[in-house]
Amino acid sequence: MPFSQVNPKVVAAGVAPGAEVLARRGAMLAYTGDVGFAPVHTGQGGVGGMAGRMVRGEQVSLMVAKGSGTVYYGFRGMYVTLVELDGSGPLSVEADRLVAHDAALQSTVVFLGQQGGIRGAVRGAVTGQGMFTTQLHGVGPVAVLSHGGTIALPVQPGRPTTVDPQAYVAHVGQVNADIAVNASWRDAVGRGSGEAIQLKLTGSGTVYVQASEQKV
């Protein structure tokens, strides 16, 4: 079912029989129609199984919206960005940043140590992701949190995009993310500056960057 942007901090999600919506607990603001809500438990099949795979290691409680109507979502006055997955590649994002998404999307939790060994683990530390990240696969909408809104930057073959790890929000597509140290920038601004450590994205897709270095 479609999602729509109500304002920079609120999205509306359509709910219909067989088209449920998953959202973090506490994100529901209001709803119209005949809609019911239930907590999602890890380890159960169907929607619950998907959610269980998503939150394992990240510990974000989810609610499923069922029935027929429209639900309005937001969280703590933060900005919300809508990302439409088209099936060409997964969305990689920390679970803390997920507001709501189509329940038909498949989710997995990825240990960053598997994505480049120690470099992957260090990447998680400098971006604030910790040791795990969530990947959503399929076709459908996802609402993602940020501080100050986001900009979407293209990642193109042969033209890497480099971002501040603390401003990084998510990326989608066939994209690889790795840490890089900019020695010249470190020398210019001082060895203690976090800006000397950067996140380099290569491949084909989009990276979302927030207008802040504040984490969720």
C-alpha cells in the first residue's frame, strides 16, 4: 500500500487486508478507518518472523497495523524520509532509524564484521551503527528517521561518493561502504578531528545523508 509524506516529520501509510504495515513501537500518531495494532514477537512465522530477523541484535520493538484505513506515523519530532525500494538492491539502515515499512519487505540483520572483517566492524563504530545493520529487500516503501532531513546522493560506478560517517543515514542499491582515512584532511584540521575518517561508497545506488552529525 502507498505511503505519502504529510509534512517533513509525518508520513501516512495505507493499510488493507493482506497489506500490513510494520512500525516501531511508539511511532503511531493517529489513524482513520478500522485498523488494529498488535506487538510483533520474535520467533513467530509470517510478519513476526520477518521482524524477529530484523531486530535480533538491534532490539527495536515493533507493532503491526492490520485492517483497513490510514495510519499516521512520526517519532519524537524527527524528520522522516520516504524511500521507495524497487527491488534493484537492498536498503541498509540501522533499525533505530526505521519508522515504518511495508510488511511484505523481507528483512535481515547483517553482522558488519561479515562485511569486510575488522574494517566492517570499525565502520559500524564510526557510523554509530554498532556491530549490526538491518537490510530490507523487495519492492515497497520505507520511512526512515533523520535529524534535520536528508539529501539523496547518487553512487555511480567509477565515481565513489564520500560522506561524513556521523551524517550517514542509509544507502540503497548495489553499494559497498567502507571506511577511509583522508590523511591530507587530517593534517589540515588536526589529528583529533573525526572528519579525517570518512565513509566511502562505491557501486550503483543512492546514499542518504542527514543535515546533522547527531545520531538517533
